Amino acid sequence: MRKQRLLALFAIVLTASLVLTACAVPAAPPQIQTVEVTREVEVEKIVEVPAEDEIVTIEYWQYFFDPRVDAMNRLIQQFEAENPDVRVVHNSDIPYGDYRDKIAASVPAGVGPDVATLFYGWLPVWLDAGYLVPLPESEFPPADIEADFSPMVQAGKFDGKYWTLPTAVRTLALFWNKDLVAAAGLDPEKAPETLDELVEMAKQCTQLDENGDFAVQGYTVEMDGQDHHWFREVLLRQYGVQPQSDDFHTIQWNSSPEGYEAWQFLLDFPTVHKTGDNTLFDGATQAFLNGKVCYHIDGSFRLGSIAKNAPDMNFGVAELPVGPNGEKHTFGSYWTHGLTKKAAEDPKQMDAAIRFLKFITTPEAGTLWVNKVGELPAQLAALENEELLADPNLGAFARGLPYAHATFFVNESNDRQALIDAYDMVVLTDEDPAVALDTAVEAVQAEFDEFWAER
């Protein structure tokens, strides 16, 4: 079969101790020559482009989020340059709220993605639905995964098999708007180091206009943002409560008086301290991006949003404040990539999908991701970067990795919704906080009971 041979120019830096003896500038047909140089040179590299009918096309799906789309477009471009026999269709136009419905409608029908991104907490649901196939151990040896990737990645192991791998991971940290903090008479270079300091500084930073409406919010609880994670994996632990039993069978949020105290701490922001209202300014995240919130808890991915949507914001990032027991905790999570049942049905598709998954989970891909998206590389080799640890913004997230907790979810959406509903019961309908928390625990525990009863 006829093949086209193209010459592509690459800038390649070669160094050696010997004098230049030959400079290979091959012309078709290509010939390999030994080249030794002592200075930078440009050489031409042969790229064999297969005929159109030899190219395997695979689809990669993720939901729409500008920084992630830009980063993946760059990786796909690099991958296709190195793998000219594979073409990757990047479907990234799906809104977050529709993403899982689109997957549910496509994969079982044998269409849609060959490689799909998913939140790690969705894995049990996706496995039960039969969307994914396990990573072939010959291509992704478990020992290599456990040696090379952040321990957080082990949440992608289920029933003794790895099903997904991420490009990057993330933790939570505290953002603050230095200009708003300074305007409130606080030190703009100092973040609150304890929960008590956070409360007092948020109260001082809150400003009302002449009508008594919020002009600046000190801290706004956003349960459909990151605050349900803050409660579950940070506040509970800082009040001395382990959120789940060691075997992940029992929800323990209300297992002691301290659990209710942690819950009350969260509720006090809107009900007692009155430092913000999440119904204003399109929610806490948008309010922070628009310069209306002083302190905000979010993931490292928010750095990409700030760079794109609020590039002039004068902000700082610090590790989350310590709690009553003096301990540091943070939530760790990641979006990850899995091979679909559709890819596995065709050996050529599967081979191309495996190559693509390997490419987008390398340390180099993680480094690109941190620069474009703001998430931390999943491979430990990239995390050892001293520049990353010292970075004024990313450093706080990277330093949180050793004490980050990735929640085990049976159904992340329902788990999150149970806490959102409990919060709304108190804030919107004046329900007793303990009753609301008990209701959330009962709902999530019922799902856990059903899940484990089938295993």
C-alpha cells in the first residue's frame, strides 16, 4: 500500500563530546546516519504518514471547561504528531450538567468515546453501568502505577483492578482577595491560619451597602461547589470525626457530638456570622472571580479560571486553616480517564486508545496540565519539582498532597446532594441542624448499604 513520506522540521538539540562528523538531512528514501555534534543544530526528521484508510480514529470525551479543553487540545496535537496513524476526535462541547447523560446514552449503544474522562467518585456507578473496561495489566502494570503515581490514584482501583488513570490531581486550599482584605483593614499578605481566624477575618471583611445588602461577602458557603468536601473530609476530621469507617461501609458524620459541632460551624457562616449569601452574584465562585468575596475555598483548577477570567485579580493562596485539634487536612480528588467498552470491541481502536491514555498520563503531560489548568501532576516525578513547591499559588496545593483525603463514593452526585439538601433545610426552612444532618446520613447510608449488599 502506498505511503506518503513527509519531511517535518524539528529543532533538536544534540550534544556530545566529539566533533561534528556528519549532519544527517535525509531525503526519501530515508537513511540512518550517525551524528555527533558539539553545538545546536537543526535536523530533519522523517515522519511517515499512513494512507488515509490506515488511520484509526478514536474519540475522547470530556465536559466543557475552558482550561481543560485548551490543555487537552495541546496534548492531542502532540500525540498525533508522534502517532500519525491515530486521529483523536475531541468532544468537549458537552456542558457539565449533561455529561453523564450523554455518556449513558452513547456508550451502551456502542457509540461515543473510546477514552472518556470522569470524576473519580463516579467510578462505582460507571462500572455498574458497564461503561468501562479494566486497564490491561500488560500495558499498565499495577506495581508501576502504585510506584509512579500519587497514592490518591489508588481510588481508581476497584475489585482488585485499575480502571482509570489521571493526568493530574488536585487538593483544596484557601484563596483570598488581597485588595478586599486590605480595604477591610486586614493584612493583605496574611491568610487566616485557624478556623477561628477565618471566622473573625471573614466577619471583618464583610461589607453591607446603604440598603443593608451585601456589597462584599467575607465568606460564602457554596455547598454545590467545594464546601461539601470541606465539611466531609476537613471539618469533620478537624473536630475529631472520621467521616467513614475503615471498611467504607458506614457513614460516621453524626457518630459523635463533634460531628454535629463541625456541621454547626459550617452553618454559622450564613445563619450566625452572616458573612455571605450564595444566592447572590451567581454563587460564591463567580462572586469571588468578580471581586465580591474575600475568602474562598477551591481547588487548584480555579487558578486557570482566574488567569482566564480575572487576570488582574490581586489574590493569595494558602493551605486550609487548621481546626480545633490543630490538624491539617484537605480534600484530594481528580478527574481521570478510562477506556470504554466501545474501544475494547475493536483491537485497533483499543490499541490506539491505550497509546493515547498512556500519552496523556505521562509526567510531561502532567507538567503541561499544571501550567494550563492549574491542577497538580499525578505522577510523583513531576511533583518533586522544587519550583512547583515554591510557587506562590500552586505551592499551597502541592504541600497539601501528603495530608489529602480522597472520599470513597458509592454515588458522588447523591452524596453531594444529600449534604446540599441538609444545608438548605437549615438555611432556607429553619430545620433543626441535627435533624438535617441525620437525614443526610440516613440517605447516604442507605445507598452504601445497598451497594455493599450486592458485593
